[in-house]
Amino acid sequence: MTLPLIYTLSGLGAEERTRVKDLLRNPGTTDDHYRSIIDLVRRNGALDRVQQEARGYVDHATDCLKIFPDSEIKSDLIRLSQHIIDREK
């Protein structure tokens, strides 16, 4: 959740960014507060942005594997990287 939170914070106004940071630092923050932060991250589109970046890395890694002959290990690496991208948010 770190990178999506960083992206979310960077897109907020100063007042809202300070409010979220204060909630994250406060030991008295409730589960409802955390849920509201998670909802903010989801609404902000940060998860989609992170997934697009990850897709770029996976595509690049898959391209790098093209120099190796087809094998079970190569297929497993490609499937694993696809799973990382396609899993539930």
C-alpha cells in the first residue's frame, strides 16, 4: 500500500494531505479512519497507476526472457509475473 499511498498524497491539497498524514501518525487512529484512507487511495486512481507501472516492468522482464530458450522455468517466471499483475487489488 506504500506506493499507492504516496501517489495519493501527492495528488491531494495541502490541508487534506496533512490530515491523512496526521491520521497515519496517530496511535489513536481507528479502523474507520484507516478504511477512509484506503477508500481515498482507491478513488484517487493510485492503484490503477501502480498496476500500469507494474505492467510495464513485467512486459520489460518478459522481453528480456526472450533471449532464453523456451523451458518450464521460463514459462513459470512469465506466469508468476502475470499473476502479480492480475491478482485482485
